[in-house]
Amino acid sequence: MTDIELARALEDGKIDNADFKHFHHLHVAWVYLAESNSIEQATARMSATLGKFAAVSKVPEIYHQTVTTFWMRILALLRDWDQRCSLDDWVARNPELLEKTFPLRYYSRERLFSRTARVSWVEPDIKPLPTNASDVCSLSPARDASHRTLSQLVTAK
């Protein structure tokens, strides 16, 4: 399944909650950034899609606005830095992007998991969001992360 097919399957309700992992979120976000005219438009689309997905999955409480916006901003920064690099390229260089705890580099647990952060965007309290890709992750040649390549992990019904 391609990233675009994954995004359309998510939008069409053809993905089970149990089958939709962090790396799937990243792939859909990457698609939305490519298809949108701005990060705001891509973020709004991602928020709407994930909100609907959470509601249809009967777990609306799992949707988290700050986490969604955080990842959209990080991925937009990487994508804008070098549009020749795919998401898989970035992850191969920086497998820490696959860690759901990555936002905790910027947020305290208390702030990130607060009710306010769940329903609206809150700024980081540990350090500000980066302004260039080199502040997010390594721009050096890829480390051995072949066992974590995203395209091998993407599955859907």
C-alpha cells in the first residue's frame, strides 16, 4: 500500500484502530503536507481525519491536538528543508522519529498530557520547537535503521 492509499483508507474508515500505529500517522501526515498549500491546511486536515478516526473507533479521547500539531510542524520542517528526501530517508537517518516519546524532548509530561494540550495547541515548555531541520535531527548519512524502515511497516485492511 502506498502512502496515498494509506491516507485514503484512513479517510474512508478502512483502517482499524489497532492497526494504525505511530509510523502510519507519520506517513499520512507526510501525504497531507504534500497535498496541502500550507502547514495550517495540512494540520487542519490531519486533525479532522484523526478526530473522525478516533470517534469512529469509539475512542475519541485518544485524539490529541498538541501531539498532532507537533508532528505536523516537525515533519513540515524536514520536508521543507530538503524536498528530495522522503520520510523514509529522514527516518533512516533518524530512527528516533519513530519513537512516540519524541515530543517529550520539547514538553514535560505534565504539560503534554494535560487536558488543555489534548484539546488545543500548547507551546512546548522544555525547549522551543526547532526552526531548522538540523535542530530536529541528524542531517548526516543514514545510520543502520533498515530494520525500522517505514514502508515495510505500513499495512492496512
